[in-house]
Amino acid sequence: AAYTVSSVGHGDIVPANMLERNLDSAIMIVSQMAAAAIFAEFNFLIGTASHWRAQRHQRLTQTVGALTNMRVPRALCQRVLAYQDFVWEVQKERRAKESMCDLSVVLREELQTIVYHRLVMQAPFLHKLSVESLRQIISSLRDSVHLPSDFVVARGSEGSELYFMREGVAGIFLSTNAPTWND
């Protein structure tokens, strides 16, 4: 099989002298190494995908078991699982943060600045702040994920946080009564 990879056909042309045999051997070795590297890359990709799939399945199983033991209503159970699906599928960067916890403080601040700077600068009232003030705001930001039926802030509650929306849609309800989700 290795000889066929490096030959010109099916054995109809063979090396005639020592130089040709050495060249043919070298080509066979290099071609086998190249084929092994390709298969190693495929193996790595499949292994990585399997690892993440197994982690997701384990987390789902644990969550369903915990919710069942707590006798959580079905609607809330569905919301919890929908949230986890959302985080898993849409917010891959959130999962990637786990792998970045070993970074130095300087590197984490630089990454956070890249991720949040444009978002913060979209707020016109922050344009006049000093660079140091903006840096403080950016370093204080934390991601928060909310599903369609979640309330981020309720009317009448004391405000102590500032929210920036990176993606998605939010509604503002001025009524004192909670809206129905068919509205």
C-alpha cells in the first residue's frame, strides 16, 4: 500500500537503480507522514467535537435530574433547559472564558477592552469621560444572559447597575402589571 502511494501506476514502473530506490523510499516516507498528519487532524477534530458533545450531554442529564428531584414545574424546567441551550449554542465565547482564566490580568483586560470598547462607545453620554474612567467601566462589565420571559429590571426597583445590550432584543413595559407573553 505504501509503495502504491508513491508509484506511478500499479507496479508497471519500478525503480531501476539505487538512486531511484532511495528517492522512491524517501517519497514513500514523506507521503505516509503527510497522510498520517491529515488523519491526525481529522482525529483531533472528531475527538474535540465528541468531548464537547459529551460535556453537553452530561450537563443536560445533571440539570434534568436536579430539576426532577426538586419537583420544578415543567414550564420552569423548559426555561432552564432553553437557557442552557442558548448559552451552549449562541454564547460560545462564554464557554471559551473558562479556558482564559489562566491568563494574566493584563491580557484579560486587553481582551475585555477589545470585546466591550465599541459597545460602550455607542453610548453618547460616555464620550466625554476620561480614558481611565472608560477603562474602569469596561473592566467592570460582566455578561448577563436573559431569555424572552425574563425581567431585567422591574418598575419601581432601585437602580444600581448600567446595562449594555450586545445582542438580542429587549422590551420596555411601563405598566405596573406584568405583560402576557402573547402581547
